[in-house]
Amino acid sequence: MKSNVMKMVDRRDGKLAMAHFYVAFIALAIGGLAGLLQTLVRSGKFVLPAGIGYYQILTVHGVVLGLVLTTFFIMGFQLAAVSKTAGTLTKRQRTIAWIGFWLMTIGTLMAATMILLNKASVLYTFYAPLQAHALYYIGLTLVIVGSWFDGAAIVIAYIAWRKANPGQPSPLLTFMSLVNTLLWIVATIGVAATVLLQLLPWSLGLVDRVDVLVSRTLFWYFGHPLVYFWLLPAYMAWYVVIPKVIGGKIFSDSLARMSFILFLLFSIPVGFHHQLTEPGIDPAWKFLQVILTFLVVIPSLMTAFSLFATFESYGRSKGAKGLFGWLKVLPWNDARFTVPFIGMLSFIPAGAGGMVNASHQLNQVIHNTIWVTGHFHLTLATAVILTFFGITYWLVPHLTGRTLTKAMNKLAIIQAVFWATGMTFMSGAMHAAGLLGAPRRSSFSEYGGAAQAAEWIPYQVAQAIGGSILFIGIILMVYIFINLAFFAPKGEEEFPVGEAADEAEKTPMVFENWKLWLGITVILILFAYTIPFIDMIENAPIGSKGYKLW
Amino acid sequence: MHIHKYEKIWLIFGLTTLLVFLSVLGVSAFYLGNQPPSCLATINPEKVDTTKPFNKPGLKKVEGKDWDYELVFVASAFNYNPGEIEVPKGAKVKVIATTKDVIHGFEVAGTNINMMLEPGFISEFETTFDKAGEFLIVCNEYCGAGHHMMTSKIKVVEA
């Protein structure tokens, strides 16, 4: 299975993955510009031209980066990873994935049009009873349904590999892509339910009223696993790709699989920790979901251990001495390693902040303050996105038959330095202002000249400085992507896939037992949600009519 | 499946600290009563103005309860009623609030009062104002074009 190390991803599969990446990087450029404008507006020194609303560009930013960039990049990466490790997709699998791509693209265009027409300034969380145009909901639905087609291609490819290789554990990258796809399918059922059964009929005028709490609960059933759907592809690169890039080994194949399974189990029945300060949910059920939330600490600690064990083992094999001597021999001038490594470092404060957010009581101090925005700009917008950039630097030239030149490699590292610097300013200032009470998702305001609000403004200026530095980072990234896709010299760039250090030890087949893992996933979800959900429906107040308040 | 000795130590250490952490949260929640605002009472959002106690927003002294005052707020796009209120320092207050239209936030900056107001539900939080001064109330859940103009003020004055 591991003979053809330099085996290239099939051209036709490469084209499929690249189609996803084109949309993802267009999204990065547009969403990044929106982000820059937001930080400038919030500094109080800039007003949007031509009657564009702050909440309109905020909706653009959230939808285009949180939903479009991520879903397209992840599906493109996973399809390429499956094609590389489980074999070229069949014609049928590839057709299904192309249908998925086009559904997602059409859906994105529909939602984007409605946002630009100012018919959908409801942010990417679209909380009822704010009511967007029906085409916005239909567009987002198509994005989700399209992603199911992409996911179906991955599931079918996995099943075909297992049939062709009975009794064998699936290739690690294929296994991980499958786990993340299953996680995504189970999670998106929630958002699909609220959009199709509640919001769409209501926005079309077929029903008059909507149950707000049920809608929010279904959204957050999806909203938290969404962040793990973003994170797991980064973990795929950390576990499997990075060891190969530095010339080391994967610490343990079995433990990597186990941590992915644990993420599948513990990332879904936890949505209440986003609803801790809401009425209508019994606090005991909130607490239960807080406990389940914290169980992801286990696979997170396993991941941290594995990564640094790989780094240290590699360093020592190169003769590094002392407690931290191995740090010196890591390939710091290789962007494929250094850029994701900066992402890994940002995950340390990001994880600590996440523990505050999910805590039953501490959450109340920072709930819906800009601290939360600062938090997910460390997790998604630094740890995850820098890893995605790190993947781009080898995957795009691999797929386009080009190479990452020395100059581009250097620029990529400079890009990451800009990113880390900008984010330190922006996210740091957001965390600090949040602790003082500054709300998230709010345009510039002096709140009637209140002294407390005046304290927030210097932090908002710092956010604008950070945002401007980040935008330079976005320009650099888009430039590197265009170079790698169209202009870099022809050649063969490696798709790095690591081998396990414990190769001799057979990976237990229990990890491939999906009846077991999906069964436990469903049981945990039913356990965490059934009773509070019945309570919500039985004790529901009269529903809400729609409002368009923008 | 083999787990390295150091990894075992690392995981046992991590799990122990997690257990201690969750126990602290649990004791705080169920023994000390520090639960997040989770009021289960409902209301017709279209009849807020005629439903007690929201027909008379503001501060009201109460007798025979665990708290001395009830502080009632009604939120709607894009303001709070009352727009400003004085509360005596040291008073034990139950804040009671709801919304007449969309979801709003109710955050008193610089305090632990932070709760969601959702149409059809009443939100409550008990607190003691033990620091004098002006505290800004902001809406921290997006509610429309005027979201960032939605504000009120609590003045804690010496009793």
C-alpha cells in the first residue's frame, strides 16, 4: 500500500479539488475585504460609502468565510486526500462530487445575491424572528445539500476501498476524511431541519409564525460540530502530513484514529453551551451538555501529545540534545511546516479561551461580547486557516503540476508572520475589550457618551490596526494561490503522507466499526437532547411573526 | 493498542485536572446556586405591555421575597424601557426582562448580568449591586439596523 510515495492525484480528481479551491480563495478575498471594512468602521474613523450597511458586510464576512471558504476548502482537500490514499475516484464518485460542487456554487451565488440586495442582513446565524428573503435560505440549503453530495462521494469511495481490501484498516487520511464527513452529515441534519421545516415555509408566507427557541436549538445542534468540521481537516494535516514534511513518523496510527472517533462522539451533543444564558432551557440539561463539551479535552490532549512527540522523536533522531534541543533542528524555513506550526501555537491560548466560553458560569462574563469573536479568530481564523494555507502550498502545485518555488516559500512564511502579527493585535484587543463588556456584532457606537463605552474605543482602534495587517496577509495569500494555480514553474510537488512509527503494530479493526460509533453518537445525542427538546415543544409560547429590521 | 507511558501520565494528569475543574463548576451550580439565567416562564410577546409585571417597567420594592427589589425591563427594537434607572447600593435585586419583537441581548457592562431575551420567554437574574456608579446596558445580540444604538443605564446610588 505504501509503495508509490510520489503517486500523483489523478488529473481529473485534481480538477475537481481545484474547482473547490477557486471558490474558496475568491471567498477569502471577498470575506477578508469585508472583515477589513468592519474593523475600520468600528474604529469610529471610517464610514461605509454608498449606503452599504455595517450588518450587510458583517453578513458577507460570516457567510463567505465561515460557511463558503471552509466548506469548499475542506471538501476539496478531503476529496484529494481520498483520491491520493484510497485510489482515484470512479467516474460515478467523481460525477456525484461535481454535482455537489455545482449545487454549492449555485447556492452560494443565490445567498450572496440576496445579501448584496440587502434582503438578508441577518448574519450567518440567521436567528429568527429576523426574517430574510426565502432565496437566502434556499441558497444556504443548496450549499448544505451540495456538501452532502461531496460527502457521499467520500463515503462511497471508502466503502469501495474496504470491499476491495477486506480485513484491512483503511488508509489513515481516508479514514479521517470519512470521520469528518460523517460528523458533518449528522450535524447538518439540525440546520437543514430548521431551515426546511421552519424558516423556509415561514419566509414564503406558508406559515405565519415560527418557534424561536426550537430554531435556535436546532441551529446550535449544528453550530458546535461545525467548528470541529473546520478543525478536523487541520488535524489531518497535523497528524499525517506534517510528520512527513519534517521527515519524521506519525507517533501512532491507532491513537490518531481513536482521537478522531472521540471528536465524532463528543462534538455534537453539546450545543447548549452556546445557549447557556437563554431562557426556556433547564439549567441541569445545560450542565450535562457542558460536561459533554469538556470531554473533547481528551482527544485534544492526545493530539497535542502526538504532535510534540513526533517533533521531539524526529529531533532526537537527528542527534538533538537537551530538553528542548530538538526544536532547533525542525525545518523552520519550510513553509509547509512553519505556517501550520504557528497555527498550532495559536491553538494553545485559543483552547484556554474556549474553556472559559463553555464553562457553566464563566460564560456569563463574556457571552456575546467581542471576546467570543477574538476566540474564534484564534481557532478558525488562525489555527485552522494557517493550516489550510500550509496545505495549499503543496496541494495546489501538486494538483496543477507545478512546484512551490523558493521565492514563494519565503513569501508564504512572510505571509504567516503578517497573519500572526495582525491577529495578535486584533484578537488580543478583542479579548481585552470583551472582558470590559464590549459587545460583538455591533457597529461603532458611543452608547450615548457612556464612560464605559469610551474605554472600549482604543481597543477598537487596535483591532483596526490588526485588521489592516491581516488584510495585507490576505493579499499575499491570494497572490501565492494565483501563482501556484497558474504561473509557478511546471514540476512535481509531493503530496506528503506520513507513515506510522508503530507500523509493526496492527491497527485494531474496531475503529472501522461504524455501526458501533454512529450508534454511540446517536445515543449520546438522544440522551442530551430528547427530554429538553420535548420540554421546549410542550411548553412553547406562541410563535413569532417575521421582522425585517435592517 | 499500545499507549506510551508518557502519554498515559499526560492523559491521567489531564483527566484529573478536568475532573477537578468540572467538580468546581458542578458544586458552584448545584450547591452554591450559581446557575446561568434559565427562567422557564413564558409570555405572549404581542401582549407584553398589558402583562404583569411588564405593564409597569422600572424598579419596584417587594416584601416577603428573597430579594428586596424587582427591576423590570421591556426590550424592543431599538430601545429598553426604562431608558435609565436608579438602584440603591447594596440592594438585592431580581432583574426581570423580556422582548416584544426579535431576540435582544441584556448585558450590564462591568457586571455578571448577561442574558438573552427571546420572544415568548421571560429572563430573570438575581444580583446585588454592591458598587456605586453608572452601569451601561447594551444589546449584545444582533437585532437590526439600530442594534448598536440600543442602550439603557443603571445608576447605583448610595442608599
